[in-house]
Amino acid sequence: MGEERVASAGSEDDAILELLPVVRRVVAARLRDAHLVDDLVQETLARIMGARARLDPDSLVPYAIVTARNLIASHVERQDRDRRKAHLLADPGGTPTPEDEVLVDERRSMVDEALRRLPERERDLLVAHEVEGTDTATLAAGRNSTPGAIAAQLSRSRAKLRVEVLTAQAGEPPTARCRPVLIALSAGERRRQQQLDCAGHLLECDYCSAMSPALLDRRPTGSDGEVRVRVARDADVVTARQRGREVAARTGFSSTEATLVATVISEVARNIVQFAERGEIMVCPVEQGGRNGVTIVARDVGPGIEDVRSALQDGYTTYRGGLGLGLPGSRRLMDEFDIVSEPGKGTTVTMTKWLRS
């Protein structure tokens, strides 16, 4: 197991910060979608950082502008190609087919089976409220309870029902731990999730890892602003960096600084997709000693890193197609950096960026 802790911030990063307003103006002048502008600015930033060591400082601004324009041109070309091929796509509308009706019947059958798996008291409560339309006050009066308690019971019963519908379709979970973990995720019970170490279980269990997106996608962001994104494919990288940028912006980071945070998230997420079986990115606001910032935790199940110290050296090559940052670049962009990796099991990277005074 290797471990490194570094706290750093340098003038080179200030030079990048000074470039970003220029890049943003170039991109925003040609595109209207704010999310797309942020994504292309972030991609431009990553490419600048990847090439920075090979460029004269006086060439940074021209290189940034040219890079941004090339990314815009590639996006427009892609968009035009998709538009020209749009007629090849099937129209999802229209009259339901016999196959659609069969799918509806199968779905109804699965829900019936899931209801039968619930305890009788919970099943009766759900049917009375969801099917018969009985309000919580009436249900509470008939059960010597309160409307608030009935609402809480209904919420947990719905969470269980969602899990049972999924297991009716996918088959029984492989371990006794799976169902409690899935129910805790479905219900959004954060304390229970911590008790069960749901995050660790999801990384270890293929069954629950496959089931969790349908449950987690239903849950809103926690009250403390924490977001978690499961990472297994390229599309998850985009989601992770967008959600991370949103957390940084809500914390008080400028658009430029939020882009730096998104850049680091993108890089560690790409590492997960490239090297690991699966992983998770967690981003949350933090406060310490009067300072505010964001912490990023990237966990994965994978081969791990044999030599962490070498991986943190500039020039260490991880894979083709990356953004040129790697772990060394990510470490430089953050104020605090910690990595723990165990060969054959996986890697956890923890990073924090603090708001400047």
C-alpha cells in the first residue's frame, strides 16, 4: 500500500486562471448552451495543462484560443453529422404495438410479485394509499398513529417496493447484505448507508452495482450538498465533472475555479474508466477553521497502483487519450491531496480545494 500527502498551489496555476476568461469569451461567443460552454472550456483547460511543459509562456494565450476554436469546430461538425443522420433514427412515438402491451403486462406482474414480498401490514398500507386513495390522516386515525408517522412508513415501504421490483426482474441478491444495502439506497437513509458501508459494498458487489443506478437516480442531492456519481463508462465522466462543477459553484468558487475542480474530477474519473472495473466519485462542500472548500473522493475497485510514488512524478504516463494531467497534474491543482492504493484491490484518491481568502 502506498500513501502520499501533498499541499500545494503555484504560480503556474495562476497563469492558467488568467487564461480561462479568454477561453470562456472565445467559446461563449460561438455557443449558447451554458453547460456546453463549461464543458468545452474545461476540455480546453485540460489540453493547455497537458501541453504547458512544451510551450513557451508567451504562446499560452494563442494556443488556448486555437485549442478552443478547434474543439468548437469538432463539436459543430459532430452536431451537423448527427442532424444529417437523424432520419435514420426510429420514431419512438406512435400507436402501442403488441410487444409494448406484453411489456406492460410483464411490468404489472413484477409489481404484483414485489407487493406479495412485502410484509402484510406494509402491503395493505401501500394499497390503501396508492390504489384506494386514502389520505394519511385517515390512515393514521385507523391505525392509532399520526399522519407524519404514516407518511414515513409509506416512504420506506415504497423504497422496499422499488427494491423488490428490481429483484423480481433480476433474480435474488447473492448475499444477505445486498437487500438491506439496496433498501437503504432506495430510501435515501444516509445514516443507515454509512452503517452498512454501502459505498464499499457497491464497489465490491456486481449485483448491487448494477441495481443501484435505478435507485440512486431517484434520490435528490443530500441536504449538505454532497453528490455521488457511479463511474463505469465515458458518459459517467461527463456527469461527474458537471455535478462537481455545480457543487464548487454553490460553495462559492468562481466559474474559473469551478472549472479547475471539474478538470481534476474529469481526470480521476477517466482513470477509473480506463483502469478499474468500476468506481465512484464523491464531491461535497467542507468547512474547516473558517475556510470553505470542496473535497473530492474517488474510489475504485481495480488493479491498484504498484508504485504510488512513481505515479505522482511528472512525466509518468498512465494511458493514451487522457487530458494530460494524470495524478501529478491533479495534485498540483488541489490544495490537499492524498492517495491510498492497494494492488489487486483498488485506489482511493482524496483531494480538497479551498476558497481563496
